[in-house]
Amino acid sequence: MPPAHSESILITGASRRLGLYNAKKCLEAGFHVIATYRHRTKGIDELEQAGALVLPVNMDSPEEVAGLIAQIEQSTSSLRAIIHNASGWLSDSENPEDSEPLDTLFRVHMQAPWLINRSLYPLLQKCRGTADIIHMTDYNALRGSIEHAAYAATKAGLESLTRSFAKMYAPKVKVNAIAPYLIIMNEGDHVMAEEGTLPVPPMGLEPGEDVIWQTIDYVMKNSYVTGTTLSVDGGMSLK
């Protein structure tokens, strides 16, 4: 059990990039962090050394998600927030009869958050004040994608779940989504940017992880924001 004075936050997909950064920021802010990962990384080692409870889980498996829920129920008496950061980045199959990318991403992006939110709602209710659920979605969720239609569709489904859970769980639990655009670029993105084939937001590219933490911090501190998607896209939605 975490110390009585420490509020717990569950953050999924915390082994690298945004998930790891925000898990560390939650620790710095004084929260007891429960961080999930699929593949153990140096970042997970760092979180564990800093006091986080780290739990392996494959969000593609409902059975493993059920096991995760049971572990969390045994490890903490309440939750201040759930941050759904776990995600998959799969291209659509060239085989028109192959639905595996859609099936997998549905389980990761929609089914797992659905199960976790519903099962851990009693722990959120026990939070001293207002609790939060935050869904990490994507700029492309409501704009579609040529090569990642399954990804965009399931992220859009997660945004829909945001609004439904916000209605179900108010006023005790606020539920919001954050939709980023290229917060941290991959090597291929840099090449595309140099070639001029990567769309550039009015505010420029690659702002760094802290813009997402600033948004999470804002959402958690604002008692009157729920059922909305906050775009952190540098103005891409203006194009």
C-alpha cells in the first residue's frame, strides 16, 4: 500500500516517450504512481527506483487487463486519476480480408480503457476530491488516415468513450481526452520535414513532452472541465 498521505495515479504505457515522461512528472508532483508496461525498459527501471509500482501487462489481452485490475485493487485504496497512454501504432493490412490491425487496436485503444474505467470506478470514487480519467488520443482521430485507418478509427472511438464516461461519472470523476500532434518526432519524421512532405503546424514541430504534462496538470487542477478533447497540435486543426 502507498503511504496514506499519497494519492495514487495509474498511467498505462509508461515504458517510454510520453508515458515515461508523464509518469516521472507525476512522481515529482508527489503522487504514488502505478505504471504499466508491455516491454521492460530502462525507463521502467528508473520509475521503480523512484518509488513507482510497475506492472507488466499486454493491453491487447482482456485476461491480462483483468489481472492488472485485480493487482491495482489490491495495491491501493483509492485513485486520484487514470491516464490511458498505452497505444499501438499499426498500419492497415494490404490484405482487404485481414482485420487483425483493427481487432488489435480496438482491444488496446477501446476495450482496455472501457474495462479499466468501469472496474476501477469505485477506487476513483474514494478519492478525497474530484478524480480524473484522461484518454490520450490523436490529432488524426477525427480526420482519418490513408494508411492508418484502424488506428484513427479506434482513437476516435476512445474520444467517444470520453464523452460517454464523462456523462456517466460526473460530478465525482472528470473524463477528458488529449489529442496531440507529433510531440516527439521519429527519425523518419525528420526526413519528411526536411523534404517538405510533413505538415507543419503554425506553432512549429516537436514542442517536447512538457506540453502534454502541462495539459494533464491543467485538466487535473480544473474542476469544471469534463467531456472534452483538448487539442495539443500547435494549430494543426486550423489547417
